[in-house]
Amino acid sequence: MLAEGAGCRPQVGGRDERAAGRQIVLAMITDADGRLAFANGDLLALGGWRWSDLSGRPWHEVLIAPEHRRRVVRAFDRAVAGKDETACVEAPLRTSDGRVRIVAWSATPSLGEDGRPTSVTSVGVDVTRWTEERDLLAAERDFDASHDRLTGLPNASTFRWRLGSELSAGRRSGRSTGVLLVALDRLRTVVETLGQEAGEQLVAEMGERVSDCVGAAAGRTPSLTLPAGTPEPMSAWMVARWSDDEFAVLLPGLVFPEETVYMARSIVATVAAPCTGSAADLRLSAAIGIALAPSDGDHPATLMRHAAMAQHAGRTSTEHMVRFVPALSQEAEGRLLIEQQLPLALERGELSVAYQPEVDAVSHRIVGLEALARWHHPVLGEVPPVRFIPIAEEIGVIAEIGQFVLQSAVRHAAQWRSDGLGDVRVAVNVSAHQLTDRSLVAAVLECLDQTGFPAHLLELEVTESAAMVDAQAAADVLGELSRQGVTISLDDFGTGYSNIGKLHHLAVSTIKIDRSFLLEDEANPSSDPGALIHAVVTLGRNLGLRVIAEGVETEEQLSRLQPQGLDAYQGFLFSRPVPAAEILRLLREGRPLGSDPGIRIA
Ligand code: C2E
Ligand code: MG
Ligand code: MG
């Protein structure tokens, strides 16, 4: 608290006046030996002394708290010796009841004939409140420089700095340092639809959740329950705002690397919990990359780069988290190539559309066709949509790709129809980003208008998770399309939140049961065969929806599905996705697909 130097000459009239309207000036006179010869009333009143308590005693013994005495006396001596004429001394003064006040003193010596001080007159002002405010401001400034304004969490540079020192500490202790890079998936869509303010609120809420979760989980993880006497207590964890939509978590001093996975699991769960406030309808999800020092890198930049690569992989993992492995470095290079090449794919004519038939559950004849994007790159070869669609969403080209698929599909279907090949429904996949963009409605209507294709034969496939990003915006867009006659199907049912209550809200008329349901059903054939699927079909029936099973690959699967009374099937057993020319041939033939349905029906 002691400060000395130029520019702090006491100002008469501090903010701490005891009596309003009267400025308080403290004054004392000390003799050549520093003993008190005079103290004014304000000084006595401030300290709660009587003059008899002070008279003749060394001033610093009475006025200055012991721990500050040496420095204060040295500073006073310098001022008195005239070495620094402008100097004043801020000194903590201990009052008779033990309080500490900060007094800024200015000392002026009276010199004798020999040039040595015969006495010193000191004038002081109580600047306690002023120094408190100043210190607070300085602390605030330091805080602002090292913390994120929105969330109040440490910022990226503070995190990097702490990570650097924890890595050094880890080298000495032999313990691991874990880093989790947590991305808030779909935040961009939220900002685009609900606005910047709602996005910021959400980031602040998620920052709190992640901090609370890490704080609470740290208490349960093994490092904190080490046997008594374990040397070196675990350093503190840290959660920082790493970028607009990312948090970084530092877990130093780990004994068991698995702790990072426990922590990541808790974070995935806390981020997925429903939002509050204006974003109450929204659900975010986290994608987490995990990297551990020293095995995954021993330098802050390397470790964070590897955590980022793992995070990208985490976006498409069912667990929403991935631990870094060296293969991800190559994967990241591949990803970069896709990011660069994808925007050019359309203009170079590298994209096309394949169609996979949906067959009637009884006749096994084609009743619908799902349009699926295909990308053939001259060097990369066939790039599967599960690889490029998420990247297209991230880099903002999904709307263009979606538009291309929509137009191709509707044109082809209109052509087949006008060729007299029947009323075959065509289904187009729509991603979250398109779903919250009202221009989708205009694009669909324009496409139908241009081709003369009936709206009721066009189906848009949306996934639950896409529809939940902004349930209200999705409901608006889908509601409008549905009013125009377009049908809506819920794709990959069972992989999202399965919030059945929202189906009605979303104007859905078809459920497509995800392939994973079939696999799960196969894995648990014992007690009640097909119970899961049966439940979905019953539910669909009650809601008046069509129910389709996706990914039917084998005769066994089909025979398990048959008693369930589904409306249609889709899967490799009937046909893989094929080019438009092949569909033309299949439609012309008009045969049942897969093996003869008659045999099984019997
Ligand atoms: P989806 O919409 O669920 O499409 C079905 C996927 O399952 C297709 O994969 C299809 O080839 C595959 N499939 C069909 N039957 C079987 C089967 O019996 N066994 C197995 N193992 N797989 C089967 P594909 O074409 O690779 O597409 C993957 C996903 O990419 C699609 O899943 C869809 O979510 C997305 N996608 C494809 N095209 C587009 C598009 O134009 N726009 C958007 N937004 N997403 C698209
Ligand atoms: Mg689909
Ligand atoms: Mg699907």
C-alpha cells in the first residue's frame, strides 16, 4: 500500500472529510530526532489520540504500522534531505482502535545554521478512499486486459500464458496437463436467427455452465482425492473464453488422463440442457477436442492445435468429443483441402445428385426417391456427403449446395412424371442452416413453379437436431411450406432428442426411422423383438404419420420389420443410391425391388 514518487503531492480537501464543508488537514511537527513536538486536532481526532499519548514520542512509532515503518521512514528522510523536492509519502497510519488509514504526507524541514534540519513540519491528507478507488481501478484495468468482457472468464492470452506455466510445472512433476477445447455447435445459426444479443446471452450462460461443471467435476475426479501425503497439490483448473464460440479448459496436474474424458462428458451434458430466457426453445450442443501433454504435445501452440483438430472430429462423433490421435493431423489436412475445394465444386460441375428408392412395404415398388448430393473431385475422388455437408454448413456454402440438389431433384422428377412414369415422390435433405432461412420458402416455391411439379410430391427431410436449433424459426419455415402443400419428413428419427411433442409443431407428416434403430434391435433380439420399432410405429399411427425404415440391408432385418406394419422401406437391400439414368430404367421397368415380396408375405 506504500507508494512514493512524484505527482502525488497531497491535495487539500480529500474525500474523507469528517465534517461536511470543512477540509481536514493533518499536521505535525517533529524535532531533529523525529520526536513529536506538535500534532494538530485533526490528526489527534483521526487517530483517536490525546496529545499526551504522542508528545515526545518518535512519530513513526506512534503513527505508522510496524510492517511499513522502515520504508516510510526512508522515504521521509529522502524528502527531508531535499533529494526529491516534489516527493510526498503515502503512509499507512494505524489508529488507536487498530484501523488503518492512508495518509499522504508532505514534509518540509526547518534548517539550522549548519544546514541540518532542526525540525520538520509535515502536512497530511487522509487519502484512504482515494487510494482504494485507485487500486480498484488498477485492478479493474488488469482484469479487463486478462479477461473476456462478456463472460468474465480469462481470455485466450491469459489461458495460453497459464498453459505455458502449467506445462513447465508438469515437466517437473511428471504429471499430465489436459486441455479441452469446447465449441458451441450451431451458435452461428442462433446469432443469425435470434440476433447478436441473444447469441451473447447464450455464450455467457454457457460460460457459466462450463465453469460450474468443471468446478464441480474437479471435486469428484480422482486427482483431488489422492491419498493423503501426495506431494504437490493439484494446480487449479481454468476455464477461458478461447474464441467467439469456444471455451478452453485447462486441467493441470492430472494423475489419470481419463479425467479429461469424465470432464468432457459432463460438459457435453451441461451444454445440451435446455436454454433459458429468449433462447428457451433452443438447444446447443458441444463438440470437444481433448489433448494431453506431454503425449500430444508439450508446447501451448501444439497442444491447442491438436485439441482443435480433435474438436473438429468431435463435431461428427456421437459422443461429441474426441481425444487427439496423430491420424487427426492428416485428417485436418484433408479437411483444409475440402474447405478450399468445396466452394469451387459447383462452378466446376463436380456435384451431382444420386437417388435412392423408397419402396412400398407391401409391393416393394418404388414410391419415393431420396435425392442425395454426390461430389466427385478430380484428385480426392468421391467425397462422401457425411464428410462435405458438415463442412459446407460451417463455411456457409450449404444453401448453394441445397439449392442445386433441390433444383436437380425437382427437374428430374418433373421430367419422369411428364414421361408418364407415375407420381413418384422426391425427397430432398435440408440442413439446419437452410431451415432457419426464410428464403428457403421462396426458393422451393419458385422451383415448383418453374417445373410445374406438384407440391405434394416434394418432401423435405429435416433432422430433429436441425429443427431444434431454432425451433420457432424452423416451425415458421416448415409451416409455410406445409401450407403450400409440400410434405415434411423427420429424418434419422431416434438419433436426436426424439422430442415427439415437437413433431406436430413442425408440420411433419413422415418419420424416417434411423438405421441405428435396426442395428440396436438386432443387438437385443432376446425379449421383445422389434419393441423399439413397434413403439415408434404405434406412435406414428396415433399421430397419423407415415413411418419409413431407413438402412434396410438384409433379409433378416426385413423379416423382423415386416410384422411392424411400416409404410415403406429404404436401404441397400432394395437399391443403393444410383444416378438419375439408372432411376429412369428402374421406373420404366416398374418391378418390385429386392427379393420377391410375395415369398415373404406368404
Ligand atoms: P440421410 O438423409 O439419412 O440419407 C441416407 C443415407 O444412408 C445415405 O447416405 C444412404 O446412402 C445411406 N443408406 C441408405 N440405405 C442404407 C443401407 O441400407 N445401409 C447403409 N449403411 N447406409 C444406407 P449418404 O448418401 O452418404 O448421405 C449421408 C447423409 O448426408 C444423408 O443422410 C444426409 O444427412 C446428408 N446429405 C446427403 N445429401 C444431402 C443434401 O443434399 N443436403 C443435405 N443437407 N444433406 C445431405
Ligand atoms: Mg435423408
Ligand atoms: Mg436418414
